[in-house]
Amino acid sequence: MSASNEEPETISLYDMVDDESEINEDQNDVDLSLNDSNQPFACNRHLEPCLNMVFDKLEDAKACYNAYARRKGFGIRINHTRKTKNDRILVGIEYVCSKEGFRRRRDEDTERIGPERAETRVGCKAMIGLKKIEDSWVVCKFVEDHNHELLTPKSTSMLRGHRVITNAQRNLIDTLNETSIPPSKIMSVLSKESGGDYNVGCIPVDIQNYLGNKRRKLLQDGDAQGMYKYFIEQQCKNPGFVYAVEVDENGCMGNCFWADARSRIAYQYFRDVVTFDATYQTNTYKMPFVPFTGVNHHHQSVMFGCALLVNETAESYIWLLKTWLNAMLGTPPSTIITDDDKAMAKAIANVLPNATHRLCMWHILQKVPDQLSHIYNKYPYFQGEFHHCIHDTLTIEEFELGWSKIMENYGLGDNDWLGDLYMRREKWVPAYLRRKFCAGMFTTQRSESMNKFFKDYVRSSTTISDFVYQYEQALNARYLKEKEQDVKTKNSMPILKTCYKMEVEAAKVYTRKMFMKFQEELFCSKKYKASKYCEEGVKKIYKVVAHGKESPFYEVSLDIVETKAICTCHMFEFVGIICRHILAVFVKKSLVHFFPPHYILERWTINAKKRTVHEISGDVIQVEPQISSTLMRNSLMLQFLEVAEVGSQSEKKFKHLGQTLQKVHEELLAMQDVCDVDDSGNLDNTLNNQVLSNLPIALQDPPHVPSKGRPKALRQKHPREKQLTKKRKCSICKETGHVRSNCPSHKPSR
């Protein structure tokens, strides 16, 4: 810096150090919304601009004046620029106070829809003018005085020209946004990390704009194309990842299915029972989300792949089931559970004819009050008797007898809806299902619980390109819970409640969750009394009943030679865990000193996933051995947190750490890192080129297709509900069909 009669002094950016300011320039914004620079500018807080001050670069001059404006309490913007006629090279520029000049007035005849914006310009003359002399920029004009009240430095941080999102904040915002945290909550995190709202350097709308610009950039090639690119990238990393996308004649995305290697391998272990259900409005296109869900060895829900469908027709379900079955190596499930949907039933009969198709009992029974509302209102005891017939009957004979009595007592023999349910009773009535293993499931509750779980990650406004990414995050969370249970099972021993050796052996083979279920049955067996009922050859029939009660009783058929027993509750056949009634007989016959191996299902044991599936590769392929910038940043952040924790213990340590970081920062800025940038850039470019080269077409976004929605209620309505509502009349002409605001006779007077 020099006066007008002295030789100009060249001022470099690194001579102007300011701990509080970080300036970035957006070339597309004239109002100095400085948001997109990769290199921070810092200015000395005591450096005051004056005439004949010389700068090496225009960015240095702008940073200096912007820091000065922040200290004084005003914002700046570009007012005039001057360029050469031939080369159009910038040779002059003026930065003025943001309140300079006056706003242009609109024509009075133009109607404005919204309210008029508040006035922000008051004709302030404060400014700085710069002209280019050779390779330097010299201050040729400088006006310091303002004609308005200046803000405090704390309030100045809210002005547009002083708001900036730093690179560190961008990384944190991206991380929080990927975990579905809304911008308002992100602002709270930034405020907490910065020590207050005024220290953040931006406001919530800046975060929203940043995320919106990033989202538009990602979707510039199309939403469906972004999803397709994600699939290709996943398949490059893991060959076990599979996907299938239907494309119509216009190139628009149709039905879509995908499954990663973990889901495909899990199916090979737990494919005996699968639930298959569709939900609504899980993405911006209202495409039904269809997950394939099973039960793992910890009795947790596990995914076997999922799909997005454009509609819920039988053709779409047939395509989905064929694609899914092909991805699962062509092995069909033993049992598949769905809701009462005719399109699903038709598709399952076509693609999975040998699988046992069960209907969700909950979806069926929830229709009973609508279909039989007249019976519910007339007979208060009907609900209890119907519930007992469905849920409490153990054998088929008991159910048939109870159903016949209900039809006869309430005159429902001619009810077509109940007749249709009775014809399909083998698919939903528990008495018919107990003999077939279903992992204890009568309903599609597993799929619905997974749907509720995924709603924490996706919303109805989620794009499909973001949906597939959030699905991966949700899937990772599910497998993390499985790992937690694996560690819990292997790293600790459960507390035993009995002295039987059977319990000790069960604790060694079962997972913790399934052992707790077995232990409950074993402990509760003490509440039951077993007495010999009759003999059938080598088999003995026992009558098991709770102590002090005569009913209900259970019959247990025991083959003492093979140590096999069958109970009328059929819990082992249905759940895979031996029931308390059989255990009561084992206790009576002293058969609890060992665990019969034929009563241990491998799918419930610790070693359920020991078998290797060679047909599916679950290994993740590393494209290049270089460490990505994200991994390096995360590693440094962990080290910085530990250093910052020590540096904040005293004022002496704090000052020393601050000076050291400033020195290291300057060294890093001056360091030549071209090779490192090229290496990391080539890695990303190689992957992107590989992905883009594999795209055969430009996939168009799917159409917005409405879902089926809630079916029309079929309950019997009360006569008052059927009465026509009284039509509203106009208060002026007393006619129907319109109201006062649009009355034809009132328009001329207005």
C-alpha cells in the first residue's frame, strides 16, 4: 500500500491473512454470491483500501474490499466493467455498496401477482474502482462514506455477498443429506459446530439452493438415466449385483428390478418362506415398491431383492417373478405369502406353480366388518365366535365344525363373500397352515414392517435415482443389525433357567433370538401336565393340559424309539421350534438329557450361513488401488478431532494449534499437487467412461402412473347415509348450481 506520491507497493494475497473471512466467487452471479471457489482468500482485518493501492490479481482486490465491507457492515456488488474493444479483455471494474443506485420502476399498467419487494437501494455512493496497469490492478477510485446506517459485523454475515458455504461445510452437508436429514436440521448441526448461527457463514436458504443445484446437476441427464448409471456402477464394483429394466417403445423406463449379492446369497440360505407385497407412493412417480422379504436365522427380516412397477397388473407381476426367479438361480421358494390380490395370484400360479401360495390373514379379516356390518350390529357375540373359529381351532375338524355352526346360527349360508373365502380356506385359515413351515407367519407383516423401515429413508417425493441409493443405505442398516446379533451370539452365553442338558446344547447351536424362543417353551413346559392317553403300536398318545385346567388339551403322539413326537398344535412344523407340549412329555419320560438332532433346523442355528454359494460372487472389486479423496478426508477428520480436543484444553494450546494450522494451511496451498489431482481424477474419469460407454440408450423417465389406492368400501350403509344431501343455493337469486361469488345476475352490478 502506498500514497499517491509514493511508489506503488505490490500486495500479494498471502500477505493478507484473515482468520474470519473465506471468499469464493461465482462467475454466474453478478451480486457476488461467492460460493464456488476451491481456494479460500484471507485478508488482513487491519488493511484499509485507499487510492493507488496495487494488487497482483483482481481476486486479491475483491477479497480485500469484501473483507473491508464485512468489517464496516455493508455488502458489495459489481457495478461497471470495462473491456478492450478488440480482445474483450477486462481492464477496469467497479465494486460498489449493495445499496448503490435505485431500483428500476415497473410500468404502472403491468399487474404484479405477488407483493412488491422491499426497497434495498438508497443511492449510496461508496465504491472502489480498479484499473489494470500492465499485470497489476490499481485502485483509481475510492469513496468511503455511506448515506445509510451500517450493520454490525455479526449481522453483516447475513448479507448475500458475505454468505459462503465452505468446502468443509459442503462435505458435511452432503453427508447429512445422504442420511435423509432435512436442510433445517442440517443448519442446526452447522450452527452447533460453528458456535452459533452468526458464525456459520450461510443461512438455510443457501443450503437449500446448494442441494437443489447439486440435485439438478445430477439429474441433467434424466432421473431414470441416473438410476441406470447407478446400476452399472454397482455391477462394476460387485459382479453379484443384478438388475433388469423394461423399456417401452418411446425409450421410457418401465418395470425395474434389482438385487445385490448379499440379497441373492441370503435367499440361498433362507428361501423356504418369502413374503411378497406392494406398497404405494414411495417415489415421485407413484410407482409401487415391491420388496421380497424373508426371515434370517436371527428371526430378522431379510431382503431378497425389490422392484419398482409402473402398474399392478398380472403382466407386470409375471415379468417381475420371472426376473426375480432368474436372479435367484432358478430355485423357487417353498412358500410365498401375499395379500388377497387377484393379479398376484394369477402371476404366482403362472410362474411358481409348485410353491405353496398363502394369503395374508390380516388383509382378509379386516374386510369382515365391512362385508358383515349388518351381522356385527345385530349380534354383539358374533365377533368373538368368529375370532374363536379362526384363531383358536387347532385341527381341521374343529374349524369345520365351528364354521358350520356360525353359518347355521347366523343364517350366512347364502353369503357369497363368505362362500368365496371358505373355498380358499386352505390358503389363509391357521388350522390348514400349521402343518407347513412358514417361519411362524400368517400375514405379510414382514413386508409391511420393511415398508415402514424404508419410509425412514425415502418419501413420496423421492426420485428413483435417489431411491435406489437410499435403498442401499437402508439395506446396509439391516445387515448391520444382523452383524450385531452375530457378535452378540458368539461373544456371550445366555443365562440358563433349567438344569436340563437339552437347554445347554440348544444354547450352543441356536442363535440368541431363537434360543430365547426355545427357552421360553422349555420353561413354560413346567406349567403343563402330561398323562398317558392311549397306545397305537409303538406310539403312545399323551394328553397335555395346563395344571389346574381341563381344557384346552393337546394330544402328543410319541415314538420313544426314535424320540419323535407330533403335537396337535404343530408348532414345530409351523415355526421350527419344539413346542412346550412335546417338551412336557419329554420331561415326563426323562428325554431332556440330550437334544434330538432332528428337532434342530439348520436355518435357526449359528452356522446357518456357513455354506458357500459358489454361483454368486459377493466380493467387491476395487477399480484402482489409489485411495479416494473421500477416504483421505475422513481419515484426516478423525485425526483433526483428536488434535482439536487436545488443543481446546487450554488457551496456550489453543493459540499454538491455531498458529501451526495456519502455517500448515499456507504450505498446503503452495504445494504442487498436480500429480495427485491427475491420479484421483483419472480414477473417476475411468469409471465414468466405463459406465457411460455401457449405456446402450438414453433411458427416459417413467410416466406418472397412479396406484390402485384404497378399494371402495363395500359395507352396508345406514339409510341416513344414502339420503341425498341438500344442494346449496345462491344467496342472491336462490338458484342451485352456483354461489354468490359467480352468480350471473350479480356480475353486471359488479
